[in-house]
Amino acid sequence: MKTVINLFHPNYQYSQVNRAMVDAVKDEIEVRNLAELYPDFNIDIEKEQQVMANADRIVLQFPLQWYSTPALLKHWEDQVFTYGWAYGSQGNTLQDKQLLIAVTVGADNYGRDGFVKYTVNELLRPLQATSRLIGMKYMKPFVVMGASSISNAELKKVGPSYRKYLNDETIPVLGDFE
């Protein structure tokens, strides 16, 4: 299975957690830092579509920002998931490929009983809906909570945990409302 990680972190150089994740897998999985590739947001649509067409599992890795994705990821989706390529009567290029979200969350107070009142999975619902529209299998996301205050001991576990997760052939596919 060919896996490609598309990293969308606007401040990657300052992210301990995202760096730990990338460092753990970069020797065995292609990692593409989209903020470095497209600092001006001028997406090479053909290149991006080619990369996705050649992958079996596409990972979107990013920090949750204001309960959503970074601006570059949203722009990338708007540019790359075109009618006739990703969806529509002829748009089946991504059909049955796996979409895996790898998200870091600064706080740890998400959930019905927490301050935020929403779970991370609920906040990722637009990506799940997009996955459904374009015919991809939406895999159970990899989530790191409390990234802004993570202890050194917990940080050391993140990379190996991510590597194990990405190499797992049995990651559950989530249904529409899971």
C-alpha cells in the first residue's frame, strides 16, 4: 500500500508534535510539506492530482486551528478536488482510496463535557463529508490531544505511535455518523 502524507502546518518549524510525527515516518513514507511547496498558495493542481492518483492511502496531517483546518488545506481542497476528477459523473479518480486524517489539537478539553463541547471527530465532519462525496474510505483519524502542553515523556511516544498507526492495515473505516 502506497501512503502519502500531505502536511499542512503553517508553523511547522515550531511544532514539536508534528515534527515528531514526521520524523518517525519520513524514511518509509513520502511526506510532502505543502506549506513549503506552496508558500504563496499557488497550487500545482496537476502535480497534486498526480500524487493523489498514485497513492492508495492519503494522509492529511495538520494542527486543528479555530476548530477547523489551516487555510492552505482548505484552499488545496478547493483547487485539487475538481469536478470531473474527484467527483461528478466522470470524477472517480479517488474512488476507494483511503483518506486518513492525522490531527494535532493544542488543548485537551474537547468533548461533550469539556470546555469546547464538541469532539474532535465532530469538528472533522466536513472532511468526512468530502471523503464520502469523492468516494474515498474515511479512516479512523489519528488524533494527538494536548499538543501545546505535551510532556517530554508523552512526546517521545507520539512518533512511534504514529508510525504504528500508519503501518496498520486494519485501521477502521468510519461510517457516515461515526
